[in-house]
Amino acid sequence: MTTTTTEPVELNPYEEDPLLVVDALHTEIMTPRGALKAVDGVTFSLRQGETLGVVGESGSGKSVMGRTVMGLYRSGGNMNVSGQVLLEGEDIQSMTARELRRVWGSKVGMVFQDPMTALNPVKKIGTHLTETLKEHSKLDGKAARNRAEELLNLVGIPEPRRRLDQFPHEMSGGMRQRVVIAIALANNPRLLIADEPTTALDVTVQKQILDLLQRLQAELGMAVILISHNLGVVAGRADRVGVMYAGRFAELAPAKQLFADPRHHYTRALLAAIPKLEQPPHVRLDAIEGAPPNMVNPPHGCRFAPRCRAAQEDCTHVPPRLVPTDQSNLMGHKRHWYACYHPVSHDTPGGE
Amino acid sequence: MRKFLRTVLELLAVLLLVSFGTFMLVSLLPNDPAVIILGEGHPPEAYEAKRQELGLNDPLFSRYADWLGSALQGDLGKSIVPPYSVVSDRIAAALPVSVQLAVMGMVLAMLIAVPLAMWSAYNEGGRIDRVVSAGTFAVLSVPSFLAGLLLIMVFVNYLGWFPRAEWSRLSEGLGKNLFHAALPAVTISLMEAATFTRILRNDLITTLQEDYILAAKAKGMSPVHVLISDALRPSSFSLITVMGIALGRLIGSTVIVEYLFALPGMGSLVIGAADTGDYTMVQGTVLVIAVIYVLINALVDLSYGFLDPRTRRA
């Protein structure tokens, strides 16, 4: 990982004293048709209190990546994981099952996509919360119940004491997702992985839940990985955004730079596909042709090349690595990375 | 509360139908009770008088009404063959034996099946799962009379640990009673345990795919906690249903096991009565078995509400 002047500059996830380091992470799922490379070389780091938005189409590997980072997916059975995940310097993927259980729910919390299925239908809301509090924070029954009430209050659920004795089916989807968030936050985790936390909710509730996550992050100072297929969810809430395509980051940049100055053609195409209010009505959306590649046999070279309008002959041989833009931050760190041989630039006549 | 009342009314209707069906079936039996009582070679006047005395010449429906009327007052009549014992006394003697066997068999089966199913489901497709799967299949394919014979052969004849064909009532001491009930209960439990294991394993595997199981793991709960506290209850609906049916069945028809171990239970009683054409005895016994069956299944229905809070306000 040492960078010399002769070699090309590489993304070094260990600089800046991160909370989480993900280094060359690969997750393969064995299927009858062969090994499916769901995550195929993801490298990034996350500082304390930082929010990383991970955006990609369905099947781009973002959820698998989140679960591998957490250690829910690991080698064994039909899974094969390589690369490193270091949380506060501890290697998640080489932990024993017992060590992992100590990390889950205490150092890392997870918010799931569908609050309708993420809560056990036969358990009271209170039990969902108190069992994790008893397990990790070693609270006794009464203290755990008080803390559970406090947590429901924290996530903005009215009448928390009464809610503790209700069952999941007695609450609305938005309320349930608040409960799921409260569970994830119960033991003050350092890292929260939110996997499509608003996808199953209707639009007005989506905004409430995202605002809640943002507020809680500011209050509790945890790092967040916010996974979504929707750039709009991530916009304005993530410090940095990673655009995932076919198991890899196509582009990883501070949110503002990514939206203002996308370098990868996939990012640019995603941004162009967002409907805009100022567009005249009944104009075709600028959708991306084709579908993501089959990850059992991914294409050689750049995975996006078959769908890319700017693809050239050299794109189809060797996969491009992440390279930095010229800009650095005040500390001299390169923060904007993209994987493209012919990046979008302002003098390139693109399809804007 | 309204649901409870409705359940009770439904139960009463079912019981009425069951008792009527029982009465009809028994009256279809080809034996003529008057002939059984009088024996062959009786004068026709005596036969006619006997039929009159037993009320056999009355219309079927009024006989049913009479029988039901006294049955409701706890009077199931007297046996028509020597020693002319009171039906309810015989049932009172036989029922505890059958209930004890059925309950013991059921408890044993659960003790075997629940841990085995959890272990198996947690290691789905693994070696343990395959062994359990093959083992339960093997047990299921052994009929209970064969399993009982094998147990008798090993534990009674060969090892000599248990006496054969002995029964002692609970009043003669719990230890002695359990000792004598052990082998028959094991015989009963074997097949039930195999059935329960297979049913629970399959439901557990389905439940373990649920998001809330992953969520429970992601909270750092232990595998044992996840299995018992999160997965078991939502997976137990089929099991409870099958258990209810099995318990009812066991109380009424452990005939083979009772015969093998020469136990004075309900199965022996009803078979003996049918053999001798003792129709009052058959009617009484079948009615009691039916009532128990219906009650157990009503309890099973009520237990769904306990198992799944979503069905409580229906």
C-alpha cells in the first residue's frame, strides 16, 4: 500500500486515521452456474462521524457489501470473502462467531430495508429493544425498559411507554422503521449501516426517516453507511458518495464534487436520468440503455463499457483502476476518485 | 370474549353432531342386542319382551333423545353383557391410563423433537441434518407394533429391565406407575417424535430465512437465543395443529400399544366392547373420546392467539 512516485497513485484507505477500513473486499457467492462476484474489489475508509452514501442499481452489490462489512456474510457455506474490513483496527472477517456477536448491535448497528419484515411479529416492541440492551449494555430488566422508552422517545415515537407493550403489527410502516432505527442505536454504535432504509416507505415518510437519521448522527456522532438505489436520498445527507457498478466503485468522491463534477460516465448518466422540475413536461427521461452485467461472467475491461456512450476500444481490455483527480483537500489528501480511461471532462462533447 | 362465546357455541354444535353420528353408527351394527343378551334358542315372546325393555322398538330419534338426555346427566347406561358393569365406571377406570400414556408419549416426543429439529434446521443441509432426516424417516417407516415388539424384546426379554404386561395405578405410587408406563410411552413417542421433528424442522428452516432472524443476529443475539426466542414460536403452528390431532388420536386409539403391553386403557375397552356387541359401552366410550378430541382441538385453536398476536383480534 506504499505509494512511490514511479507507481500510479492508489487509494490508500489507511490514511486519515479512519474508524472503518475496507481494503480490496471481494464477496463471491457460489451458485450452480459458478461464482457470482457480488462485491469485486471495494476499497474505502470512513472517518468517525462521517456519512458515506453508497449508490447503485439493483444487483450492483451494495447490500452484499454492507452485510460483508458488518460480517453477516463471511467465508463458509456458499460464500467466499477476501480482503480486509477493519473496524477500529479489528479485523471483522477473521473474528470468531462469538467476537462478532459482541460487535453486532453494540459497535455496529444495522437498519434494514423493510420494516414490515425486520421486526419479529410475535414479539413486543419493548422486547426487541430490551433484549439487545441486556445482551450488550448489561442492563437489568427495569433499567433496560427505561432505556428502551428513552430510545423510542429519541427516534420520535409518541407515547413511548405505551408503545413498548405493542406488537409490530399495531404500528405503521414509518413507526416501525423508527423502531428498527432505535434497535440499531440501542447500544450507541460507532457505525450504522442503513441498507435502503426508506425504500419500502412512502415518500413523505421517507423524508422524515432520513431527517431523523441525519439528526441522530449529528447528536450521537456515529459514522453512517447509507445504502440506496436513489441518488436523491443520498444528496445533501452524505459527506461522500460512492457510486457502485457491478461490484466496484465507479466513482468515489465528496458529495458536492460528485454532483457538480462527475468524472465517470456512469455517474454522469445516473445524474442525467434524474427527472428535473425545470424540464418541459412529456420529455423522455435520459435513461441508461441495457442492464448491469452478469456477475458470474463479468465483461473484461470496464464493466460499464457495453452500456457506455463514450466507450472506446481500450476500455474493453483491462479494467480501469480508481485514479484521483488533480484536486486535493487542505491536508493534501486526494478525495475524488474515479475508474475511467476517458473520463467526463468539460471539453468532452458528452451527451448533456 | 365474544370470540370465546362463539367458540363455545361452535363446540356444542360439533359435540351434538358427533354424539348423533356415534349413535347412528352404533345402531347400524349388525348384532341385535336382544339376541346377544338372550343367547341362541330363546322363545320369540321373550325376544319381543327384551326388545321392548331395551326400547329397541322405539323410533331411532326418540331413542337418541333418551340416550342423550341421560348422557347429559352423566348416565351412560349399563353394559348389556356380563358383568353388566356401569359404563361410566369402566370409562373412569380406563381413561386415566390412556390419558397418561398419551400425555407421557407426547411430552417425550416433544423433548426429543424440539431440540433435534432446532439443531437440524440450524445446520440445514449439514451432516447432522442429513443424519436426523434419515433417522426420522427410518423411524416413521417402522410401524408402532414392530417398534413396541423390538422394545419389549430388548428391554424386557433381553435386558430384563422392565416387567411385561404389568400396570400400576398412580395411587400405587408415582415411581412404580412411571416405571410401568415407561416402555409403552416410549413406543408411542417414537413415531410422534419423528413426525414432529420433520414438521418443525421444515417450518424452522422457512422461518430462519425471515428478515427478522437476520435482524436478531445483527443485534448480536446468540444462536440459541435466535432459535428459541425468535424462530421457535413463529414456526410452531403446524406442530401445534399436528400435536392436537395426535393427542386426540392417542387417547382413543393406542389399541396396538395397549394390546402389546396388556394395558387397561380406552383402546382395549372399546375394542372389547365392539367384540362382544356391547353397544351401550361402545356408545359411551366413543362419546367420551369424541368430546376429548373436540376439546383438545378447541384448545389448539385458542393457542394460535397466544402464539401469534396478529390473530388475537379477529
